[in-house]
Amino acid sequence: MRKALILLILHFLLINLYSQQELKIGKISFEGNSFITDEDLYKIIQSRDASNFDQGKLNDDAKIITELY
């Protein structure tokens, strides 16, 4: 029981620690596209290389790309 409580507290602390950090996007790349060039895809999405990760923008980017195909 005590071990489970310690693990739960540790888990809670780690989640809070990582949720407060800003995640960065490394490099955006596209694979398997033959209909639209990488350059054109990059122009229409909101996310950018080395920018802060934003789940909302990623969802919007996925929707835009899906609608194009």
C-alpha cells in the first residue's frame, strides 16, 4: 500500500512537472505525398519548425491536409 502511494505521488509530480514545460517541435517533414509538394504543404499549415508545440494547431493542420487529399 505504501509503495503504491509513493508511486502515485511520484506520478502526480512528474505529470505536473512535464505539463508545465513547453514542448518544442523539432523538424516538420512530410512523407508519402505525391499530390502536393512539401513546400506547398508547409505553407498551408500553422505549425513551424522549432516552435512551441500546440495540440490545437496540430489538429487544425491535420484537418487541412486531410481536406486537401
